Amino acid sequence: MASVDTDEPDVRDDEEQVVSDETMGRIVTWGLVGLGVILLIVGVAALADWLSESNSTEPPFGAAEVGYLQDMIDHHEQGLLLSNTYLENNADGDAASYARDVILFQTRDIGRMETWLGDAGYGRGEPDRMAMTWMSTPTPLDEMDGMATVEQIDALAAARGAEADAMFFDLMSTHHLGAVHMSDFLAATTDIEWLATFAEAVSYGQQIEVVEYDQARERLGLPPRQ
């Protein structure tokens, strides 16, 4: 019987270790990028908070400022609905961490916007109002840019696994891009510097998340965004 040379290096094990190291490197790199994006968004939003409290020379809220804040609160509320709908049956799904990020950041934004409206003597908008009038494009509230339909939300509630992941990324990407459109419009038209800063932060954060969703799709082997 031929002898086996046990001193020969196991090339297969070395290759597996190389792949593992490369994978870990990508995870660490994207983790650091994601952390940097989160810190930047939080920092910009914190700056808006500081400016809103310290600058008393800004003009008062007009129709655009009130309309944007009221509409964006309702827009964010649907972001929470989409995320919670996905998590209800897919708490361990591949998109779960992204859904939890939406809940974290959009809940924080809603609290800020409610505070700013209250400080200016306003409350949330009436549930039967026309939205986006401040953009000269009056629209039913549930038809604002990027809003999912009742049928789409029901389909998300029924979905499981990879189908639910893809559906969440689709609906939330469309939802975020609607918020980008509204925020960019307000940032370009308001004379209130700190509110423009906040709207720019919302726009930037939503665009970054859409890119992250596209990257997640590719990594998970899901179909590209619809």
C-alpha cells in the first residue's frame, strides 16, 4: 500500500481561508462605510436641531414649510408601516436589519417634525386633506410620491422569504425616492436655513438607503429593482 505524505500542505484549506479572509474584509469595509453614513446623517440632522433652537432671525413658517413637515410625517408613517409589515412575518429575514433602520431613523424624524410644528403653533395635518399643495401639485394623502397602495401592503404582509425581501426593497426604494423628491423641492425653496439642512439630510439619507438596497439585492441574488 502506498504511503501518504501527511506533511504536504492542504491547499484546499488554504484556499478556503483566503476566501474567508476576503469575505470578512468586505464585511468590515461595508460595515465601516455604513457606520460613517449613519454618523453623517445623524450629524447633519443634529445640526438642523441646533440651528432651529439657536437662530431666532429666521422667517416664520409659511405654507411650504408647514406643508412639507405635515406631509413628511405622514410619508414617514407609511415607511414605518411597510417596515413593521415586513418584520411581522420575516423578523429573521435578510431585509430585517434594513427595516429596523427605517423604524429607528424615521421614528426619530417624526418626533422632530412634530416638535417643530408644535413650536410654530401647528399640529399634524388633517387626515382628509390634500397633500403636496405646497408643491403646487395637490394630491390625495395616500397618493403622495412614493406611497404604496393598500394592495401592495397586503401583498407584502402575505410574502415570505426571498419574495418578501425583494418586495420590501422594491416598495421601500420607491417610497424613499418619493421622499427625496419632496425634500429636494423644499430644500430648494425654503428661506429657513435649518429646515433646508434637515430636508437635505432626509434626501441624502434616503438616497443612500436605496443604494444599499440595490447592493443587498445583488448580494442576495434577488432580481434588480423594478
